[in-house]
Amino acid sequence: MTQWQIDINDPAVQTLMNQDETLAKLIKQIGNIEITLRTNPLKSLIRSIIGQQITNTAASAIFQRFSDAIHNQWTLESILSLKETQMKHIGLSKTKINYIQNLLAHIEQNKLDFANLHELDDEAVKQVLTQVKGIGRWTSEIFLIFTLKHENILPIFDVGLQRAAQWLYQTSTAERKKQLTLCAKQWHPYASYGAFYLWEAIHRNLLNYDSIDSVTDKSTS
């Protein structure tokens, strides 16, 4: 697996810490992090489609069953060999089966060429990907971060990021998406790094604390 190593002393991280004192508290608490990239673009998009509007636990289970069904051979040919009945048995809804089949058709018909995406900017990649039914803004942004390794992406419609931002900035549920929009501007041009630290806060169960100050107080006591 290819890793994206993020060091607290990286210029990008230092820039974020200088631009956002609140985020800086979280970064200091967490320290260095390691992000697993999704280098296979087809696998990455199918994983995101599977994960739409369900819990991470359910998504992980279905994704693993999907991978097992194709013997972890993430090629177009291998996935095309899956019958619709198999995908239903795996736990995919009819809608998501249609999305995956539509994605495969776009690739077969050369309407989607992954090789060219590396040459495009953020908005151009989103425009190409969202032509595929089932791939919206969130899925395309996750792809930009984890597959193309773009540094300035903040998926404001990601519910996990919204929850983490609400906790970190002590805002309301109604205002948390607006807070992320403000973060996207404040964290430019390294918003992806901020997203990683918010996700890491969830992963480490920091949201169980009242605030980031509660975490830092406990660490120094």
C-alpha cells in the first residue's frame, strides 16, 4: 500500500498551523499521521460508491465482500464478470449496482480515461467524474484526495468532517457546514491536510471529549 506521510514539520502543515490557531491545537495533539492512498482508480471509485450514505462499518463489510467476490482482482474484466445477483448477495442496493454498472460502461466506451485525470486541475477532474451517474461532488473529492493526492480539497458534504468541525470549532449542527466552508478558504492551498487531521480526530475518538482544550488539558495533566 502506498502511504502519504504527513509530518508536523512539513511546510504545508506549518502553514495551516500559522493560519488557524484552533486547528494548530489539534495538529499538535495528533502529531504526524500516515494516510493510505487508493492508487487503483477503479477500486477507489467503487469503494466510494459502496460507502455512499451508509456507515463506515457497513461500507467496509460490503467492500470486503465485493473484493472477495472478485478475488481481489481489481480489473475491469474481473468486475464485469460479476453478475447482478452476486452484487445483490454482497449487499449492494439496486441503485448502487446501477451506479457501478454505469461506471464500468463509461470505462468500456472510453468515456472515462483514468490516465488523463492526472493532467487536470481540481475542477476539471470533478467535471469529468460527475458525468458518470452515481459519482457526485463528495465521491469526486474523495478521489481527488486519496487517489490523485491533490492538496487543496475539503469535502464539505462529508458528514464525518462536519461532525469533527462542529466539535473542534464548538459550533452548532446547523452551522457546521458553513464552518467547513470557512475552513476551506482559511486552509488554502492545503485544505486536504486539514481534512486529514479532522478525520484523524474521529479515528482517535477525540470527539468523545468536550473540546480540543479538554484533550490538551488531559494530555498535560
